[in-house]
Amino acid sequence: MRLFLLGLLALSLVMVRPAATHEIGDSQVVIELGEGSWSARIVTAPTAFINRLEQAEKQEPGRDFTKGTAAAKLAELSPDLPRHLNIRIDGKAVAATMVVEQLLMPADQSQPSFLVLRAEGTLPPEAGTMSWQFDLLEGQYALLLGGQVHWVEGSVATGPLSLRPGPPPTLMQVVGQYVHLGFIHIVPDGPDHVLFVLGLVLLTTRLRPLLVQVTAFTLAHCLTLALALNGVIDLPAPVVEPLIALSIAYVAVENIFAHRMTPWRPALVFGFGLLHGLGFAGVLTELGLPAKDQTAALIAFNIGIEAGQLAVIAIAYFLLLHWFKDRAWFRARITIPASALIAIVGLYWTAERVLVG
């Protein structure tokens, strides 16, 4: 029991981090091949990127930037960019140049901000493979090369990628890819969604009412995910993200004052699921759907999300609820302290996401 609370405390402290917790799709790389040369267009979020660059160059990260201060910092540090890029052609390291091509940071924070970098290098005539590593990117992002989409794990180097056009992915490959992307958006890249699900588990220790809430949450986020991707609903992330954080805090606070699941709890969870669905839609919009098999990819992404949520529930149930849920002290020693920790993190995220945007 104490070990669980210490673990949740440690998890909460780790989760108290910058507001942008949805890391999938934060960046994208498109590599184009020419006669004797290659070029890469890197699109990423400017503030997070500059903070990582400052840390890599042993500077104190500035965290918040206006367009003017961001441009000045990039001008100062741009000569150091190429040494963070590791390109290998047929296994051999090659030199590359890198410049800042575009910086967009609108004064209206509801509008998207992005930074575009351009990297270039030579390409031998008979080159067959290229490996890519850029240690200033975080989260999983798409790398497009030779008509193929490769998913890269942050600063990790890829294996050799073929420079020859390959066959398009099969339906099963698309499904497997998007199930994986949906799952990792919950575990490990969705700490806010994990805390929301844990908030449901802590009050509803019986499996059947817990599944009722999870089903309501699932139906809601599937609905808004589909509507948002079809352009029916469009709310900016600076509005959606604080509300998602606030939903976590609300559920946790309700756990402290309610002794059992209230009749309106599933409806409330459904409403919060609509919000979380908009968060999922923002991620999937950045990831993009394949030109072919879009419906299959959307369904697969939802399946991955559900698998991630069920994994969280299964771990919590079999490590905690299965053994202790019927003990008289469970509520006083587990539900209330754990919910208080979750509420603190949720409120912290809410304030941070409102202030940072």
C-alpha cells in the first residue's frame, strides 16, 4: 500500500512537466533526393526545440519566447545545429549543412507556431541506404523518404532506410502501425490520460461500473475524434488542453468527496471523453492519415488508445484493487491520498496550460 502511494507520488512528480504532454506528432521530417544531393525539411515546435537546443549547448533554457527573442536565439545557436545531425549513407557518416528556413510564431496563441529547418548534403550516385538521427527532436515523429513513412523515436538513430521507392504499406501494416501509435499515445506518452483513467479506477473499485465509465469515455472520444478529423468540430489546443487537465482534477476531487459512483458519473465521464477526443484529434491531425485506408487507420488508432487504457486499468486492478479493494481502510489510505495527488497534478497542468498556452 505504501509502495503504491510512493510510486504514484514519484509518477506525479515526473508528470509535473511542461504543459505540452502530447508529444506524438510534434515534429515531421521530409527527405527529398536529387541528382548527387539530398535535402531534409524539418518542421517542429519552436519553443520546445529552442529549449532543447539551449540545454544541449549548456545554456539555461529560456522556456518562453516571443518571435523576436526566438529568432535572436536561433541566430545565435544556428551554427551549432549541424553537429546535432548524424547522417550515414551506406553506413558512412557524411557532412551536412543546416539552416533556419522559416519561423512562424503568431501573436494570437490560438494559431499554430512552427519552425522549419533545412538540412542538405551530398549523395553518391550508387547510394542505397540512409540512416537519420537528429538529437534535438523528441517524441515519435514521421520521417518521409522515398515515398515511405518511417516512425522515428525522438533522438534515436534509425536503421538503414532504403533510398529506392518501395511498395506501399499493406492494409495490415497500416492497421498495425496506427494501433501502435494509439497505444503509445496512452502509454507512455499520455500521462494526462493515464491519470484520468486512474481517477476512474480509484473511486469505482468494482469491475462492472468501471467498465461502464470506460465505455462512456470510449464512445465520447471516438465521436469527437471522428467529427474533428472531418472538420465538423475545431477547437484550438490552447482551449482543449487546459480543459483536459481540469477534467483530471475534477474527477480526482470528486473521488475525495463521493463514497461511491454517483448516477451522473458516467454522463460526466462521457462529457470529459468529448474533450479528450479533441486532444486525440489534435495528435492524429499532426500525425496525418494515409491517403489510402484512412478509415482503417482511424479505427486502428482508436483501438490502440483503448488497448492503452485497458492496460492501465489491468495493471491498477491486478496490482492494487484485486488485493485491497475490500479492505476497510482502502478509501482512507488509498483512494483519498492518491486522488489528492492526481488533483494537484491536474490543477498544476491546468494553470500551466492556461499561462503557457
